[in-house]
Amino acid sequence: MSDFTGLRALVTGGASGIGWATAGLLAERGARVAVLDLDPARVDEPLLKLRADVTDDASVRAAVTEAAGALGGLDILVNNAGIGAQGTVEDNDDTEWRHVFDVNVLGMVRTARACLPHLRRAATARPGTAAIVNTCSIAATAGLPQRALYSATKGAVYSLTLAMAADHVREGIRVNCVNPGTADTPWIGRLLDAAEDPAAERAALEARQPTGRLVSAAEVAGAIAYLASPLSGATTGTALAVDGGMQGLRLRPA
Ligand code: NAD
């Protein structure tokens, strides 16, 4: 695992689940880390807590400016904040479509736009350090049932990752994404809690995984850390699956 000593990272949605595990891992490996979240109170010191909503451009800009000021610049952006949505195209109205796109896609665009000047400076000062990692999903390409809106947002995140990688490669800024499968985070906990029999639902979900278990937030964080680190210095414009073999093995849920 790479050493992040001296590097400065901003993690959106870093107060829970995958973002929380990533912020903790980067800090443990020596990075100075700022967490941007709707509710950053849950984050432990010494991480910098920034309350911001990725749907609000002014709050994102203010948080990024504060992070760069407090950390002395920014080398790494982990664009991770996101929300779910269930249903077919008939189940979500225009308001819901706009809102989930606003969080999952435009949220990443706003944060990247605010961070890019800082990443550009880092890339010039210390070539090989600047990286963006977007949290995408296997939903981007898997054709999951009952996930039309969510999948469309993650398809957009995937395309955005490729386009940004192309736009910024000559500036020394790498852009990649991770595609988690079903990761055991508070988000999935909330979905299971809403089921009639949460334990049975969890067992059914685990049985559908090729590995027989859910992906852990720590495992997704490890992949994000790899893509954020100089260890992956020749990798840009890729999606790294962290899905227990769900896509690569071409298995279908039973
Ligand atoms: P989570 O709900 O545990 O954490 C999401 C965090 O994002 C929360 O702290 C929340 O406060 C924050 N957030 C939500 N909306 C925000 C906004 N408007 N502004 C700022 N912060 C906001 O979820 P998670 O499972 O850790 O998911 C993180 C990312 O991983 C998401 O992008 C999600 O789409 C993706 N993902 C998750 C899974 C999974 O199975 N858990 C699978 C694939 C992809």
C-alpha cells in the first residue's frame, strides 16, 4: 500500500460507508484529509470536517477553498457522495430524476470544477501526485432491474470519468473510477432494515454474490486508495470493479 505522507485529499460523502472508510485509510497512510458531507459531525479528528451539499455550488466552492487553505493545497479528490433510487422509468417522476442526477452526477462535476485548479497546481509542483477517483457502480453497465434512475446516473459518472481523464491527462491529473458491487455500508443497512425480514433479505443478498458475501467498505476504500496513489501512476480513464466477481464472472443473480 502506498504512502500518502505529504499528500492532501478531499473526500466527498466521507462521513459514512465507503467515503468514511476511504478518508480513514488515506489518513492512516499519512495523508491530510478533509471530509465534505451533509453531516460531517460523525467524522473523527484529525480529519477536517466540512459541511456542504454537493447540489449547492456555492457551498461546494466554499468547502473546497477551506480544505485547500487548511491542508495547504489538494492533490487528491475522492468524488464519492451519492444517493440511491429504486424503480423502473415509470416509478420515478421528473423531480426525482433531476434530484438524483443533481447529487450523483452534477455533484461530482461541481466538486471537480472547484478542485481542478488546486490539483493542477499540485501536478505542476509535484508531478505524479494529482488524482481524481469517482465512486461509480457496477450499475453503470450491468443492466440491473429496478434501478433505472440510479443506473443512468452511474452510467453518466462512468462517461464523465473517461472524458475527464482525456481532458486532464496532459496536465498530469489522472481520473479513474471504482465500480463497487453490493457494499456493506449504512446505505445497504437502511435498505435491509426497510425489508419485511431484514435477516432473510441479507442472506438472500449474500447468496447472490459469487463470493457468498457482500463487499466491505474497506475493500472499496483499498481500491480507491490504489487509484489515488502513485502506485497506479500509469492508470487513467479506467473503472476498477470491486464487486466480488459479480461482473467479471458474468454470473447472474439466482
Ligand atoms: P452512505 O449512504 O453510507 O454514505 C453516503 C454519504 O454521502 C453520506 O455520509 C451522506 O451524508 C453523503 N451525501 C449524500 N448526499 C450528499 C450531498 N448532497 N452532499 C454531500 N454529501 C452527501 O453510502 P455508501 O454506500 O457509502 O455510498 C457511497 C458511494 O458509493 C455512492 O456514490 C454510491 O452510489 C456508491 N456505491 C455504493 C454501493 C453500495 O452497495 N453501498 C454500491 C455501488 C456504488
